[in-house]
Amino acid sequence: MKNIKYTKFSIFAFLLVFLSCTNLEEDVLDESLTGTGQAETVSGSIAPAYGLLRNVWLHTRNFGLQEIASDEAILPYRGGRDWFDGGKFIAIHQHLTTPGNALVGDTGTDLTLTLSRAVAAEERLKPEAVSGDAEAQNALYEMIAMKAYLNMLILDNWGIVFKKSNAAERSEILKGQNAIDYIESELLSIVNTISNDNGPGRFSRDAVKALMARLYRNAAVYRDPYGTPDFKSEDMQKVIQYTNEIIAGSYSLSPEYFALFNDDNNTNPEIIFSLDQRGVLQNEHSRWAYWSISGDLVPRPEWPNSRGTDAAALTPDFYQTWIDAYGEVDPAEADARFFQENTIIPENLKDLTGITPDNDSEHYFCIDAQEFQINRGILRGKIWGPRKDAAGNILKCPDGKVRIYPVINARTSGANRAHVDHIEQVDFTDQGSLHHTGHRFSKYQFSKTSPDCCNYSSVDLVLIRLGEIYLMRAEAKLRNGDNAGALADINTLRTSRNARPAQTPAALTSINLDILFRESGFELYWEGLRRNYQIRFGKYEDSWTGKTSSDVNKRLFPIPQKAIDGASNLPGFLSQNQGY
């Protein structure tokens, strides 16, 4: 899909679009909703929904909500000065969320506003589709898929969906089996008619099949979000059916795991659905890349303002799952998904014994700015990168290449001045909350087109890919008693990551639900899916770093208070989730 700038709803509209026929004020920033001419009617209708989907997956929206609520990531009050944000991240991680939590509320705002745009697009496209316009018909199917996708995210978060097909009607709120039936009916209505040639940046037939597989796989949780899931054999068989069809198609697993998250991933044959980014719009963001990286690291030396932000880190608990799996072997050596070494340090510089910021002025190597890449995967220990002079200029070698040094921790000084050292410990104590603490996620390439921390990224944000399809099929087979089939799928996935043969994960010899859950973490970390897996596998009430709550009510987030207030004139329309 071409990059089309989109409109932005005023924040006051949260959920009111679903409560009544309220006319919403809009600031049209770059392009009209309908455009001019037939082609612009179609593209101008769907662009607002696709465009705002980027906001849904911001680090301070649904991505952060999913990651920080799980055992995968933690975000403390860094140094008592950064990332407190009213305590929203700490409360989410501890499962002490309240209806006024801003992370929950902001996520709800963007999810429901994006859903409203899909509803508006659907209504606008129907007359053109009925008249026989093929392009409008396919765009209509895409918006139905978009509605189903967004409603599944809402169902994951709050246990409800909004049934609505035109702006004039009031939404019907559905739960449990009724919610499943509605989403299923929407997807079934288009699965055989939507084009499969839309490209990964738009919903396609295979993307719809993947959503159906997700729906059936998680149906037991949707039916009874607070109880022990009852995974029905017929649901698992449907998961197998749709994943079989996708796997038999044209997609292929990426031999280089981290190529899935590079600047050029728009053409990666593993990706089924992604947020299309080409580095030409400011709102094409690098948040998944920058959010966990050290704020002292300049990941792209040709852009001196590029940086990380010292925010989320791996919990020691999630890191330990890798250690437990590989024992005495470093997971960086055993599993190509854990680490990719891109910053190649000369042998004579690797030993940092006795090297400090006070004596390291000559402890560097030179590399062309365009060739420098930070390491990927899980970052541990001391990191290397460009260094700036007092005026903010990147230090260079005589030939114009950039100098690469051990990165200095700018928050240390005097006798305590030190290099950045990402230790395993990270927690909510004063010591565990310092800016350098915690191993870091570096899964996404820091885009070469992004001049700062955040914008103009060319890296597509991956939302559905073939690796997840194999995991879904393996889970369905295992829950239906086909251990051999599940093991074969997991081993296909593991051994496919063979671009670096010495780090290709070895085939497993056995499989059970705990091993499968562990494998899902290794394959899908930092993709916003961990919470969903934890709930389904009965792990969400466990204790981990900073979190001891075992309250099953926390499987769902509270309905945002602003939504409850907005529906107060409609008694019984919207009630708070239990336990809040």
C-alpha cells in the first residue's frame, strides 16, 4: 500500500463513536477521507484505518501494554527521573492496574478510534462495492478484516467486542461465545473472497486465515477468561486447518531470523501482515527499536541525533528461560534468535580490564558510518558505539570513518564514571532502577532512514508471520494429542534459522506444553504476544520480577474510566470488568 497520510481524531471522542450517533470533530491533516476520483475514494477510505494502526502499536499504547504486563519486560522508574509517567508502567507490570491507568486508557482510545475509522470506511465503500467496482469490493473486505482484527485485540484486553457496521447505529457490546461468533462470522464472510495479492502491508486472504486460527486457538480463553481454559478438539482442528492452508502457500521461514526485522523486511517472504513503513512519513516509527536501547548509544552514526531511551528491559525471569534451556552453553552460541553480532570488535580491543572512560581515548576502532550496525537480539554487558565531542559532533578517524568506543554512561561522573554495562539485575529498587540495569531488547534494526529516536523508519512492524503460524499449528496438534506432529513443527521452526550454521538451534527430542510455551517466547519475544500466551498456558498468575499478584481478574484490564464515564448516560451499556 502506498503511504497515505491520515487524519487524527480529537481525543475526546474515545468510545463515544460506539455509544451513540455522536458527530465527531476531525482535524484533517494531510488528505481528505474520501479523496477525489474512484481510486482516491478507495485509498482515501482505507488509509485512515491503516494509518492509525501505527498508533495502536506504539510503545506507549498496545505494544507497551502487552510487553510490560507480561513476564517478558519491565520498566522501572529509571534513576528516579525517567519513565515514571504517573506509575502506569509499574502498575501494569505488578498487575495493580486501576481504571484510570493512562496506558490502558490511551490504548483503548486508539483501538476504538481505529475501529471507528474501519467502520466509516466500510460504510463508505459499500455503495461502490455493490455497484460492482472490484477495487472497492476488495477494500471493503479489508476493512471487515480490520474490524475483526481490532475487535480481537479489544477482546484480548477487555473481554468485549463492539458489533457495529455503520456510523448511525449504536454499538452492541458482546462477550464470550457471542463475541467469538461475531468475529467468526465477519472473517468467514470474506475468507474466500478477499484478494491474496494485497501485499504484507494490507489484509489478505492468508492474513484472514491467520486471524481465524488465532480466534479458534484462543476461543477457550474468550469463552471463560477467568477460569481454566477448555480447549475443544474441534477448535484445535480448525486451527490446524487454517494453518495448514497458510503453510502450504508461498511463504517461507527466514533463514536469518533478524532479517525479519530489518529495513528491507517489506519483501521478506515470511511476513504475512505488517505495518507498511517506507521511511517517508514522520509517523512511520522506530519505537520498537529505540524503546529498550541505551540512551547513551548512537545506533546510526550518520544521524547523530539517533538514540535509545533506557526504558524497558528483559526481566531476569525471562532471561532465565534461555539459560535453563541451554544450560552451560551460552544461548548466544546455541540459538540464532538470541543474538546476532554486528559490531565486530578487533581482538586487541576486546579486553576492557582496566579500561575506563578516563583512559579509553585511544581505545577505539574505525568504520564507515553506513556500515556500522549495533548488535541485535538480547544485549548484555558493555556495549560499543560512536562517541560525540563536547559540541555534539561524532568523533571521526583521519580518513573520515567514525570512531567506535565502549559507550560511556553519561549519568556517572567523577570517580564513579563508567561505561554502560547492561547487567542482568533490573527491578523496582533504587539500585535495580538505574538507567543501565537490565539486559536489553534489540530485535528491530535501527532504521537507516530514521534521523532521530523515533520517526521516518523504513522497518515494517511485523504483526503476523509464518513463524507464529507454525507455533499455532504445533500448539493445536499438541492439545489434540499429536505430540509427534507438534514436535516436528517446532523443530522445523528451530532448524530453519540456519543462516549462521554454528548458531542454528538444534532439534528438540521431546515436546510438552511447558516446552512449547518456552519456545513461543524464544521465537516471538518483543512482538507484543507474550501476555496472550501466558494467559492461555496458565502462566499469567505466576510470580516474576516485581510482580506477585495471582489474581485471575487481572487477566483482563479494567475498562478505562473515561469509557465508563462516557457511557454513564446509557445505564447498563458498559460495565466495569470484575475485580476492579
